[in-house]
Amino acid sequence: MAATLLSKLRRMETEEKLLNLGVVLTMISLFFPWLSGRWIADEIRTDTALSFSSYVSFVGLSIFLLQGFVLLVSLVPLWSGKIILSIEHKHIVRLYCNAVSTILIVAALSVLLKVTFDFPSMQIRFGVYAALVGSFISTLYSFLLVQEEHRRHVRSLFHQEGMTSDQTSLPFEEQPTRLPAETPHSTVLR
């Protein structure tokens, strides 16, 4: 079972692999520290995006659920063969979820910046930056997959069954010039 799953993962498109890598990076970085330092009365505090005492715990939970859904849309068909979303809507829904996650991470970063301005002993940690990078990667590659799907759809609209490859080419592509064949009985005038 694990060998077939690994072979299916290897056969995925490069954009799919990078999208899922960005999603996994975002989900893992939610468990890294996002904010740490000395709090009021010299209490040392370290917050992750998913800790309930954090300023951004609801945002972190929302990001985790959105990214988990994107990962499930990609991996469930590989495990069981069942499709969560139809092929037409899969890329658009993933783009939407990744874009919302990116916006939520930027919003959480702005909240954390406000906290660090109010409490100078608090510092923003690498978890929020890793989540931002992972979210940007997954959003970029989901956008590329949407564009690729759109291109395939447009080509399928204009493709007709009886046409040869010369007839389906674009009108502005350079066609090879064909020289007239010489006849074997041509005479040369001198």
C-alpha cells in the first residue's frame, strides 16, 4: 500500500508536488513559535498560531483547517480513489483556500506587529515567516494549475476530431514552406 502511494506521488505533476509541499510547510509552521519574549511581570511567553492563549489562535485554526482541506483534496484520491471535488472545481477551490490562508497569515502578522510595538520585549519568530512562505508557494502553484486548466479547456473548445495537426495549428505560426517538386523531364534552357 505504501509503495503504491509513493509511486502515485512520484507520478504527480511538478506543480501538484510543489503546491502540496507549500501546504505541508504552512501546516507544520503553525506549530512553530510565532511570538515570544517577556510579557508583563517578567513572565516568559511563547505562542504558536494554534495555542489558545495566542492573539491569533482563531486565525491559526482557520488556516490549519483551510490547508488541511487543500491537502485532503490532493491526497484522498491517491489513497482511496474517491474524489472530494470534481475536476472542474478542484483547482479553483484550492486557489481560493490558499489565497484566503495567505490573507489570514498577513492579517495575523499585522496583529503580531502591533503587539510587538506595544510590548517591546516581545518578538516575532520564524513560524509566521515560514507559514507566509509556504502559503505564497501554495497560492502561486494553485494559480498556475488554474491557468493550465483554463488553457486546456480553451484548447478543447477549438479542437475538432477530424482535423490534422497542420489544420489545428495557430494561424500565426510559421508553416514550413514547400517547394514544388522538380519534374524528371524538365529541360534547362541555355
